[in-house]
Amino acid sequence: MPDLHSPSDWLRWIARNAKRVLVFLLGSAILLAGVAMLALPGPGVLVIIVGLVVLATEFAWAERALDRTTERAAGVATKVTDDRRGRIALAASGVGMIVGGIALAIVFDQFLVVGISIAAAGVIGLGTLHPAVGRWIEQKAAVGINDTDDVPA
């Protein structure tokens, strides 16, 4: 326990811990929304990564989990984008998700958020086809491969 003799020490201690609690609550809510989006429409993996980014601002365990998650996601994305058929399927599904999400949001106004999240997932999918994003993904995937090579079986 820190030395809390003055009121300013108490206020600093409360503010520091209140920030950690708020970061934990916000990051956990985003993380849980991402996990739900794995089964529901929406960019689940991306939202999980955003939740881990928020948590990593205060917690070292979240930073480690963020590194592992981005490496695994990059490895999977590399497998899809390395193959011509995979790129075509990714482009088609991205365009389909954008069109379908916009149509859903327009036709059924009660599903506006769902439609927008589906369209956003399509944009993200198409974004992985950009050469600069592809290089970043390959770099992250290579980091994951190199890390697992060092671990004894």
C-alpha cells in the first residue's frame, strides 16, 4: 500500500485506480462485444483487437494477448490472400457484405447498427487486399511464425 498521508496522495491514488477500473470496464465491454460478433454479424476479430488495445493501455497481460491475437489473425489472413481464389472470394464477400449491409440498414431501419457493422466488416475485408496492408499482415504473420519456432515442442 502506498504512503497516503496527505489528501493529494489520496486523490492521486484514487484517480490512478479509477482510471484502471474504467479502462478495464470499457475494454472488457468492447472485448465481449467482439466475442459476441464472432457468432453475430459484425467484425468480431477486429472488435476483439480494439478491446485488447484499450486493455493494453493499463494491463501487461492484455498487451501479450493483443500480440498473440494479431499474429494469429495475420497468419490466417496471409493464407487467404496468398491464393488467387482466396483473394477473389475475399473481394466478392467484401463487396457482398457492403451491399448487403447497406441494403439491410436502408430497408429495415430497426437493423441500422447491424447493417452498418456488416458493411464495415466488408470494408475491412476489402482493406486486406491493399498491398500496404498485405505487407503489414505478412510481417505480423512472420513474427508469429518466428515466435513459435523458438518454443520447444
